[in-house]
Amino acid sequence: MKRIIAPLLATLALSSPLYALDLVPFGTSGAWQVFSDPNHDNNCVAQVQYDDGSFLRLGFLDKGTRTSIVSFSPAWKEFKLDHKYEVAYQVDDAAAIIAPAKGIQVDTMPGVEMQFDTGDLFGTLVTGKVLTFIANGNTVVQQSLDGSADAIAMATACEAGVK
């Protein structure tokens, strides 16, 4: 029994609350869900899950002064938890922008988190159709941005409502 419980407790202790499933529902917008995160000053995130089980989160940090993109997908399997990486993101055919990323995971799904000091990021994302992530010159994952404009509007209302 100890062989089962000890690894489970270690896994729970290492997982970041940001990616935990204890987010508080705020509302839905099409396929997107909006949550507030009680573990991080009730900052709000918009999340969409895709048919393959992967998902994308667009969120606020630090009382809305910063933003983040979080992508979870089996395609991130080479990325290790808490390691730092240079990842480029590209909206449609626009120029790719390189940003620091950190390897993360929720349950067993690997992913990356990119944090930004500007809210201008969402303006670019909501006008696009596809968000492409590139690492080491190779496309790692592409995720649809369909419905992201309304989802970000709802996450913005969530952020205003909990502050």
C-alpha cells in the first residue's frame, strides 16, 4: 500500500495549484470555459479542450497586470516539468514571437506555460484562427483560436468581477 500512496502524494505535492482542477467556474462561451483560480488571487482563465484531450488556457496573472498562455498536449512530451525553454508562438501567418516557457503538466498531460508583462497579447490572439507553437525550429502543436474573442471578453469580465 505504501508503494502506491507515496508516489501519489509526491505527485500531488509537486503539481502546481495553477494547473489543479479546483478552479471555480465563472461561465462558458461556446466551447470555452472561464474559471477563477482561488489559489492565485482569483485571477481568471479561459480554457478550451480539444477532441484529442489537449487544451489551451489564456489567463490573467498578478491581479490582471500580466497574462499567460498555457498549452497542454501529448505533443509536449519532450518537455520536462519546471525546465525552461525558448518557444515561439505564431498566430496564423504572422511572424513568430520567441518567448521563455516553462515545462508544466496537469495529471499526466505535459505542457508549457508562457508568461507576459503585457495584456496586448490577447488582442493578437482573439483576432487569429490558429495558434502555432514552435520549438527548435519545429512545429510542436497547433491549437484553434475559434471563439477566443468572446472567451477573453468573459475572462476579462471575470477578472473585473472578482477584484
